[in-house]
Amino acid sequence: MSLRRPRKLETVIYTSIWLLIVVLCLLDVMRARSYTEFPVMSIDLLRHLAFGLLPFLILFCIHNSLLLPRLLFRNRYIGYLCATVLLVAMVWGCQYFHFFREFVQHDFPERVMHHRGPRPLLPLPLFLDMVYDLLIIGVNLAIALIFQRFEDRLEHESLLKANAESQLAYLKVQINPHFYMNMLNNIHGMIDINPEKAQEMLIDMSNLMRYMLYESSKPRIALSAEIGFLRDYLNVMRQRFPKSKVEISSRLPTDGEAAGIMIPPLLFLVFIENAFKHGISYRSESFVSVRVDLADGNVRFSCLNSRHPESSDKERQPGIGMKNINQRLKLLYGDRYRLSAESSEKAYSVNLIIPANETAYTDN
């Protein structure tokens, strides 16, 4: 645990408490002197008050500046306990000798000799000094522990956030090459079939890569930009597969409908990639359907694709993209998202619901 802690507010509280104590003590003494022939305020009065409060102030300073940070906050509990008991004993011992010196100087012993009735084991002023010593230690300890607890919590949250940001950065580094690999495979497959279309796909891919380079590095982007990216990606896929064999449909919100909504970038891409990877077959008719809706302060994404016997085994083995997106969603939204998947004999669907404009951590 760090020895040096930000203590600005804590110092203000301690200063305010000590000023309040001085003012209350001064007012109490002035009230008592107002019933006597002595002046209400004098230099001797201030000197006597300062000398009376000095042991308490020394006790507080040593406990707050030395014992707490060097022993208690370093988990040296036995050492702290022994040192605190020794400190209180030393301060109270000084108060004890001072009291009896004043006691003798003012001829109090003669008055005690003529006092009738039971004598207390400890004079009231010394008993009150002990109570005040323990009260100072207790209040100082309580305030310091409250602030230390608060600072420990902030430090813990800061570490969690930093760890989450580093994990998100690592996951996105993995997602981007995964996307490029799939796209290059698609273009490679088109070169032999239709070179002109492969060139068009390469141009479209350059637009997608530009988005990946300049937009995906941001913590959050406009939903309209992400929707535009998905449209471009689906257009590339439409060029990749023949319409007679593969039906690709989408229902996406317009820029006006998505205005003002921010989401982490590339959140839906993995699901669509997997839909084309596992849901397309050259032997039978296939389909991929993508839909994004806005309702009740949430962004609802769904992706439906056809399911074929030859791809069933692959679907049971989730790739790195799906593993990463699950980790990323947990880091971004905690338990405030819903991800579900449904599989039937002929179709497979993924549904994701995330809160609009809300993330738990900054996705850098």
C-alpha cells in the first residue's frame, strides 16, 4: 500500500475539527471567567489554553503522520497497536505530571485533606485527559480508514479499467487480422471466377480497410458509421457469391434513425463473418440476413444464416472471433448486454442487445 496518499480533503477536515475544538474550549473558559472578577480574555488565558491543548495536538500529529502511514497502512498491526499504546501512555504521563505539579503549586493537597467523603481513584481532570486522548486516536483512526478505503477503491477501479483497456486493445489487434484474412480469401476465390469483379471487390476492400484503420481505433463511433461499414461489407459479399445460390438481405436503420447513438466499433462484424463462414454452401441454396433495430434505449442486432450438414461440425468449434467478442462484450458492458444463439436443422441465428451510448470501460 502506498505511503504517500492524496490528503488534501482529509487535511481540511482535520484542520476544521481542531479549529472547532479551540473555539469551543475558548468559549467555555470565557463563559466560566465571566462569573468571576478575572478578565474574560487575557494573554495568560490564551497561553494556558494553548499549553493545555498542546499534548493533544502532539498526540494527533504523531499518530496521524507516523503511526498510521508507517505501521497501520503497511499492515503492521501489532507494531501499530503497541506504538499507539506507548504513545498514549507517554502523552498521558506528561499530562499526569503536569497536573500534580499544578496540584502542589496551588495548595490543593490541603484542601483534599479536609475533603469528606470517598476519594476517586483518579482525579477527574486526569480521567478526562485519558478519555480525550483515546477519543483523538479513535476519531483520527476512523477518518483515516474512511479515506484510505475510498482511495483503495479508486485505485482498484483504476487498475481494473487499465486492465480492461489493455485486454480490449489486444482483442482488437486479433480481430483486425481475422477480418483481413477472410476478405483476402474471398477475393482470392473470385480471381479465377471473375477477375473484373475481384478488382471491384479489392477497391471495396480498400474502403473497408480505411474504416478499419481510422475508425476502429476510436473508443466509440457513431452507429451510422458502423451501419455504413456493414452495408459496404454486405455489398462485397454480394459480389462474392452468386445471387442464384446465396440470398443476402439486410434491414438497417437510416442515418437519421441512428443519429446521436454511439457504440464501440466492429461490434457486429464477427457475427456476420461467422454467418458467411458457416452459413454458405456451394452445393445448396443459402441465405444470410442481418438486421439492426433501435428500441427502448437499446440497439438490437440479429443475424440469421442457413445451416448445412457439412458445416455443422465447424459450428460446434467457435473460432477466435467469437471467443474475442464474448470477452469484449463482458469488458464493455459487464452484465448489461444480452447475447443469445439459436440453432435449428436449417438455420442458425445470433441475437445481441446492448444499451445505446453506454459502456463500462473505454475501449481503446
